[in-house]
Amino acid sequence: MDSSPSIAIIGAGPSGLVLARLLEVNGITNYVVYERDESSTPGLWQQGGTLDLHAHSGQLALKRAGLFDRFSNEFARWDASRMHVLDHAGNSIACVGEDGNADRPEIDRLQLRLLLLDSVPAHRIRWGHAVRSVERKVIRDNVLNDNGCMIHFVNGTSASGFRLIVGADGAWSKVRPLLTSAQPDYSGKLFIEGRLSHNNPSHKSASEIARPGSMIALGNRKKLAVQQVADGTYRVYFGLTAPENFYHHYETSGTAGLDGKTEALRDLLLSGDFYATYAPQLKEFVQAAEGPFRPWPLYRMNPEEVGWARSVAPGVTLLGDAAHVSTPFVGEGVNCSMHDAVMLAECIVKHCAGQTDLTNLVGAGLEEALAAYEEDMFVRGRDLIRRSTESEVTLFAENAAQQFLNFMETFGAGKDQGE
């Protein structure tokens, strides 16, 4: 085991693990990944759904990591990119990816994590290391031979001596404050998640309307989605325009435990303010969804606040949601995060060639690598936030289904004209 790693990666999500794997592939082995989870075994609230990996980002990352063949042969669901779009009255609006030619295969979040974890030596990951804070103790110099930062963990331990700290720790990054005061804002939207097991009475309806892919119903400023995961069950997502504390209100509403909260929320979702006006075959998914329901409040950065001067925190940078969290309405969040990891690894290798132990990277080489990476990442991150916010407005409009259809018709006309 390396006694004094030079690189600390905070977070064992897709971007952090892709970076670790790419460092490994390029012979840079003195890194450590700190992860808040106690182990690789997911808990009740860590199941997650499914992701589509895009050719020029997520798939590219797996190819660079030498993992694409295993992904393609063991995990990729190439027939799952079909999305059936309905209006709130149950009328079919469009089927996207119906021909099965879309190059966006699905993989469960848990499967992606397994694939990446299997590719990184187990001793390089420190489980049970949630970060409490990261502070810059002193200004870095050649005497210290590190970036002068101290990582403090919730478990009471600390670590320092790193030449590079990479925050891949999500929307509420503990590394970000070293670089910027920007914080995510609540979007006004949230998802509540349930599931349909194989023996659920609505599983057959889901398989007919969503098939191996997904269904979304739009209208009245809300969204209802059904999506198949790898084991053939379905996840159900209720997309709402609601206050940030909408779900947690039920912790004090007199309901008993998670089951009680689920039933209270189900009753509310079937009321007039939510899905009461939806078609009976759509309300069926609300009635049948199994709990405990899980909340997903959605946050996004202000795109104008994505960025910082390289001189602010030498030897520190961010990946993915830590740098540019967006709402998930263009389906590129994880793809963009994995692309970040590809670009950072590429810049490190390019600007620090031959210095795989990073011993001499306290000077210009590492900073040049980070500057090159961030110049590209800032542009992509801001663009993702803007496009996601535009899609959010469309998908949660009163007449969202019609707006979606108008978009599809315009897009189809553009394709016919070679655009």
C-alpha cells in the first residue's frame, strides 16, 4: 500500500472512480479515494435507477478506461433507450428511440459502480471517510512540497500532504469552498421514487407501456415516469413542482415511520393538486408504486457562477456535480461528470509526462494541467446547466406534452434538412 499518496480523490461516484481508473491505466498509482459510504454494499437509500451512457462522454470514458467490452457484453441494455411519451390524458405523443438505433445503452447505477470498483485496486479506496471540511492550513511552497490543505473527516481523522485534491463529492461538495463561494439553488422541482416489483399488479401495465425502456407522462406542471432496470422491475418517478421540504414535511405530520409517510404521500399525490386529473391507467402507477418512497429534490448551480481563478487554490479542482450540478432533464449529468474525469486525466498525462509519481508537480506542470482541464470543463458545465434548465421549463409546463411534440416535430424537420 502506498504510504503517502500524492492525489486525494474525494468521492467514489462515477467521476471519482473513472479518474482513479484512468490514473491507474496511465501508471499514476499514488492516489487514494475517500468515500463516505461504509462499504461498497448499497444501503436502502443508495439503490439508484438506470443511466444511459452517451458515445462521446460516458462510453468514451469506459473505452479510455479499458472497460467498454465488459460494459457492452455484461451490462449494457442496448434495447432500453426507447422512451414512450404521453400526455396527462394518456394519449401517446411520441416514441423516441423506437427503431432501437440510438447509441445510448442503459446501465443501472449500481452496475456502473461495480464495474468501476472492480477496476480499481481495493486498497486505494478508504470507505467510511465522509469529509467534514477541507482547509488550507498554509500557502503551498516548495518546502512543504504539497498543496497545504488538510482534509478533516467525520470519523475524527485528518489527512494532508497531497499535491492534488480532486473534489468529486457531488452537489454539496466539501472541497468546493476552497475554490468558490457558489452553492446550488433548489430548482423548485423534486422527484419522489417508488418501484414496481415483478409481482406488482401494475408490472404488466408497465411492461406494455414502457417495454424495456421508459414511459413519461407530461402535463399540468408535473411529470410521471416509469423506467425498467436491469432485473426487469420498474422504477416509478413522480416529478413535482413543490417546496423544497415537501417530502420531509411528513416527518412531523403524525404518520408512523416510512410506511406511514409513503401512504400519506400516496393519498396526497392522488388528490386534485397532483395526479387526480391524470388518466386512470397513469394514476394506477401512483396507486401501485411500492415504498418506502424516496425523495430527490433537484438542485442546480447558477451557470454564471461556474468557474474560479486557478490561483485561488493551487493543487485543488472539482469534477462533475461538485463543479456544475444541474437538473437531470437532458440526461447528461453522469455523462458530463465522466467526461470531466477523462479530460482531467488527459491533461495530467499531457502536462506532467514522465512524472507519474507527481513528486515534482508542485510547480507549473500540475497547474498547467488543471488550467487546461478547467477551461474546457467550465464551458461544458455551464452549457449543461443552461440546457437542463430550458428542458425543465418545457417538461413542467401546463401544456408540456404539446411543447414536447412541437420540439420533436421541429427536430425531425431539421434532421430531414440535414441539420
